[in-house]
Amino acid sequence: MEETLEFSLYPACMKVLDDFPEMSFGFHMDDIASEMEAYGIISPPEQVWFTAAKIRRIESRVSIKPQHQIEQFRVDFLLDPFGFFHQTFYQESVMKKVRNLLPGYVIEIDGFEWHDKTPEQAENDRRRERFITQKGYRVLRYSAREVFRDPMATVEEGFMMALGDIESVCLKMFLMD
């Protein structure tokens, strides 16, 4: 029987809002916490990362899919740059081409408790990452310590990579016309 963990908001999430007041204007921690609870984001470093991603407003260009399932594996977050093109009016045939050109970015946040604590855990993580990569995703791994130290930098890295892919696809589409 699998243990179900109860949602509890990690206090450092509030610190993210306090550390970036110019970005967090208009956001209320209660709303972000409700969203985290609905998605089942219970890991403290994942909560901190999600809070930073929300106030960075990356969803204006990239879809964030928390606790996303990729076949038999659940990933912490999927950044999907295809979400940017949902706001456009391209024909379906063009949208299929765009979908094939854009990778998704899997964000994995590793805490010592669940990753690399034993040789078996490390082996399973590597096998899982290879599988996800073979499916066409790019995997960005962060330690929990990195996320706690500078959550915005970890969000920004994945976001900027996705934006670079969006620009590349837009350029290819422009050149095809």
C-alpha cells in the first residue's frame, strides 16, 4: 500500500515572494498553495521552484505541467514550449510540425533522500533519465540545495532554454514561408 502524504506549504515559499517583490506583485501565496495542493506538489524544493516559476510568469510563454506523467514515469515538472504556439492561429499542419520541432524540458529536483542515496536509486535514476531523453525530452536536474539557494536561477535556466527553442522554431517557420 502506497503512503499518501498530506499537503503542507513549505515556509521558504513565502521567502521567494518576499525576495522578489517586483515580480510577485499580484500573486497571493494562498492561490499558489492551492494550485500546488491540487497538483500534489508536496516536496519542499519543488514547492519553492514552483513558487519561483509562478512569480517569474513563465506561463506566459511556456506551459508548466507539474507532476507530469511520461509513460511509466512521473517527472517533477515539464516545461512545454508548445504552449506558446497555442496562442497563435497557425493551421493544424503547421502546428504538427511545430510540435515535432520543440522538445519539452523535464525539470527534476533531487533531494538526497530519494536520489543517489543508494547505488540502486542512482541506477534507477540514470535508467529513467535515459528513457525520458529517448522520448525526445531534455532533462534538467537540480539538487534541492541549488533550488533553495537560488530558485529563480534554476527557473530562469530552463525558461531561457525553452525560449531559445521557440525563437529557433519561429525563425524556421518564417524562413519556410
